[in-house]
Amino acid sequence: MRPGGKRQDTPENVLNGSGQTVAASGSGPQPTDTSGEAPPRVVFTQGRVLGTLLFVASALAFLYLVLPKLLGLHETWDRIEHGNAWWFGLAAVLEVCSFFGYVWLFRGVFVRGQGKSSAAPGGGASARIGWPESYQITMAGLAATRLFAAAGAGGIALTAWALRRSGMRARVVACRLIAFTVILYAVYMITLVIDGVGLYLGVIPGGGSFAITMGPAIFGAVVIVVFLGISMLPRDMPGMVERVSAGRGRLERLGIRLAQVSATAASGIGTAIDLVRERNVSLLGAIAWWGFDIAVLWACFHAFGASPPKGVIVMAYFVGMLANTLPIPGGIGGVDGGMIGAFVAFGVDAELSVVAVLAYRAFAFWLPTLPGAIAYLQLRRTVQRWSAEPSSALRGASDPV
């Protein structure tokens, strides 16, 4: 425990492969040479590429051509083509602001204490990650999340690889990735609770049935309670499990593995809680990420002449975003359908919902894809530059905790 009772990423909270703890600095192991690590690979077979392209084309054709006809919305394309260009321009600016919030949060979690560590030789792994590198890692990760059907795992793997190549230890990377995700989705779950209860009680304008308001609110509350419970797990849980299940073979190995995963998760959640207690201003990046992206949807509604109550937009947005957990590229089809269904459940005009959501998805899905692909190529060059630097430059400089 550090002064004030706050958890550190290490030594207490980060476990090595054998279940023992490792130190973050000083006496603990120093950053190892990661120059031999390869980037996360995706096997691009002809069948896989064609299958992905066919799926994306089919999904887009269904959303933009078939769905409007099924709903009897014969003038959908005409409305999309005649949307207000000024509102669309505002939507593009708001989406860029959302990306900035994501980069800002990334730096707050992964580049903490850079000023202190930079005094040491080499400045530590975090000193290698400036704003340009932060942009490259986050944008490349976002593009991977949208393009590959892995429920976000592609972006996580790419981010972890880049951080490891910067010289950051694997267990520190794992801990902070969990903290980053927890902070990001804490905003999601807290908003579900506040907005859902507010809509149901009439405090927030918009109304809505119990299912579409309190249902998501209950879900968000359960997730919050579960993660707070995980954060209270003891740090020495792997050792406890090993003592209890000693001599039981496969059961022992499984128990220790689960305990290690739980302890790592508890460490990441504890780190996220510490960042909140420290009132780290960069945590506002999580609010900016969600807030500006929701504002894009709001602007798209205005581009077609009308907008539902803001509380309805927020709830329908988050309900639709649950489809991002499905193993489909960028949530194509799932997110769109979820949002449209939620708006209809709130009594919003079906045709207006369809054109606004499809316009929003054009910004949210396609806008970061090309810059993200370029950022990935830039990141490869950055990693090559890191590999060319002497590994001794990182020794003696710890990752900030």
C-alpha cells in the first residue's frame, strides 16, 4: 500500500505467471527487451477477406436499402441526401472531439507521472509515449476494433502489443488496460442508472416503459456492484487457493489460474479507483469520449429537422451500444438495429430514427477507419524506432505508478 492507503499497480497487485508478486521499481525486475515481440497477427486468407467484405456489404445493403422498404420508409434515401450539411459538419467536429477524449484518457492511465520518470535515464517506458504515439496507438486500436469481428479484442491486443514494445512490463500493461476499460465503462453504467431512473420517474423528460428505462438501469447497477465486489478480493488470493487445493492436480491448476485472473482484475479496478480518488483531470476524457459521440447522434437528428428529448437519445444510444459485445465487425447491424429499436420503443418516428441512426453510424464507424489504418502504419514505424534504441536506455527508469 502506498501512503494514504492507495493501491499501486505493483508490487502488491500485479502477479507473475507463478502467482508471485513482482515489484514495480527498485528491486523488482526491470523492463525486458521486447524487440522480438511480433504485432498481433490476423491471417488474411482469400476466403476470410472475401467473407468479411461480403458481410459488410450485405449488412450495409440491408440497413440502407432493405430495412427502409420493410418499414415502408420509401423516402429514406431522399431524406439522407437532403440532410442539413451544417449539422453534418458539426457532427464531424464532435466525432473528432470524441476521439480526442479517448486519447486524453489513454494518456491519463498509461502515461501517468511522466514528468517524474523522465528525470531518470531514458525516462522510462512512458516517456516514449508522447501525444503523437498516444494518437497512433489509440486510433490504430479503434480501427482494429471496428474492422475485426472479435468483440473489441483486436483493439485490445494491438494496444497491449504497442505498450509492450514501448518497454512497459506485461503485468503493468494488463493492470492498466483493465483500469482504462473500467473507467471508460464506469461512465457507461453510471449513465444507464441515472438516465434510466430519471426517465422512469419523470425527472428527465422523455418517458418510456419500465423495460426500456429501468431495465438498462438495473443492468448498469448490477455491473457496478459486481466490479466493486471484485475490487475487494484479497491480493494474495492465488496463494490462498494454492494452499486450499494443494495436491488436487487439475483442480488446483484451474483454481490458481482463476485466482490469478481475479487478482489481476482486482488490481486494475483498484488502480481505476485510485485515479478517481486522485481527481486525475484526464479522466474527463472518458466523459468526452461518450458525450461527444452521443452529441454526434443528436446532431444527426437535427440534420433531419427534429430531435427527441436528450434523455431519450442517451438511453437509446447506450442500449444500442450493447451490441458492440457481439462478434461482428464494428457492431454493424447490431448497434444500428438496437438504437433504432430503442428509439421506436420511446415513441420516436421510425423513419426519423432510421435516417438519423444510419447517418450517425457513417460518422462513428467510417470516420476513424481510414485515419486508424494510417495510424497503424505510423505505429509500425514508431515501434521500429523504439526497437532501434538501446535497451539499456530503459534500465533504471521505472514505469510510473
